[in-house]
Amino acid sequence: MDSLAGGVTMILGALAYRSAKRRRLGMRPDTALRRAVEISLLVIVCLPLVILAAEGNDALWFYPWSGIVVPAGSLAAFLWILARKNVKNGDTLPSIR
């Protein structure tokens, strides 16, 4: 079940990242609904972490992909894309390029 839950949550995290990237590039409009969908996808990605933490610390060590690696990677990628330079107004951190 670890690989199944990890795979599903990885796909949901990738969808949130892709939506944020398209919004940042100006390919999609920046609406409240789009941001709400992105945040709800990230909440679902972090749900296995919360469930495994409620079971105890041993559960996190037995299921590291769905409990630690996928939520941490998804959140890091999402926060990274939000911190990059905005193409339209340039109000956030500059790009690496």
C-alpha cells in the first residue's frame, strides 16, 4: 500500500505544481478557485503523513515514501515555484537564470 498511496499522492502533488507553474507563467488566469484547488491537492498529499503520524512514529519508518518523501518533495517543489520570479509583474524573488 505504500507505493500505491505514494504514487497517487505524487500525481496529485505534480498536478498542484503544474497548475502553479502555469499560473506563474501567465498561461492560466490567477483565480481564487485555481489557488484553492492547488491548496486542496497539497492537503490531500499531506494526508498520509498525518494519518501515519497519528498511528505512531514506527508507522512513518515503515512507510517512508507515502509518509515522508512524497509530501516533503511536493511541498518543496510547490513552494519553490511560488518563490520564483513572476513573469507579469516581477514582484517576487528573481529567477536563477
